[in-house]
Amino acid sequence: MTIPEILEYLIRNYGYSALLVGTFLEGETILLLGGVGASLGYLDLSLVMAIAVVGSFSGDQFYFYVGRWKGNVILARFPRLYQKVQRVHHFLERYHDAIMLSFRFVYGIRIMTPFVLGMSNRVNAGRFAFFNFAGAILWSVGVAGGGYLFGHAVELFLADVKQFQILAIAIAICAAVGFWYLQKRKFWKKR
């Protein structure tokens, strides 16, 4: 098997699983790649969006309940998080429902926000679930749709896209992993 055939095999067989795990954890990049994969015919766009809704909703519900049950214990153990928590609390006071609907659109606060919302006694779990689900739908459709449109735009500009699509996906995956690594490295250096 050639490298493009191996990559195609991996995307077709493990793409949805990677999408579910990636959107559970954070997921903008993996969801964009899922949209591109759908535009290239390797994945189904409606299934990409549905899996992203499930992964995103589940991940944020998980972080919400971690904040609800163990938030103060975690803050006591990691005092550097306190500043971020205070920033989210400040925004929560002013834009309560809007934050619950749109936090996943702001890079860097996606995991922290549901955690902080879970710590707040003002946020009802059912209300959070409602806004979380609505936000997950909007986010999944928007980001996957953007990746899908980007994939079609690439097809318009490249005459023989089949020759380059696997290479483009491999480069995008490497860039995403590299970006993730640099962000985590920067985070751990601060600690």
C-alpha cells in the first residue's frame, strides 16, 4: 500500500472515532478536518456533524459535572487556574445565557467554561444541558460546514485534486498535531 492509500484507509475506518474523541476533548481542528474529509468523499457530512454534536455535548457535560462535584478540590490543587476561573465568573455575571450558548466558539476557554459553570450555584444543570446542546449543534454545523466549503474551494483551485488531497490531509493533520503540541508545551511551561 502506498502512503495515500494508507491515509485513505485510516480516514475511512477511524475518521469517525477520531472525530468523536477529538470533539469530546476540544475539537475545532479535527472537526474542520472532518468537514474537509466529507467534501473529499471520505466521510459523510451529516454523520460528521452528528458525531461532533454528540462528542462536543458529552465532553462539555462531563466538564460541567467535574466542576460541580470536584471544582473546589481541583482549584485547591492547581491555584494557577484560579485566575482563569475568575475571568469566566466575571463574564458569567454579565452574559449568563449567551456564554452557555457560545463558549465553544472562543478558542482557549472551551474546557474551562463548563467547568466553571458547574462550580456556580447559579447555573441549573438542566438549563446548562439545554444551552450546551443548542450550542453544540450550532458549533458542529458551522465548523464542519466551514471545513466542507474549504474542501470544495480547494477543489476549485486545484485541477487535479485527487492527486493532492491525501497529501493535503496529511499536512493538515501534521499541522494540527503540531499546533496542539505547541499549545500544550506553552501551557506546561507556564506551570
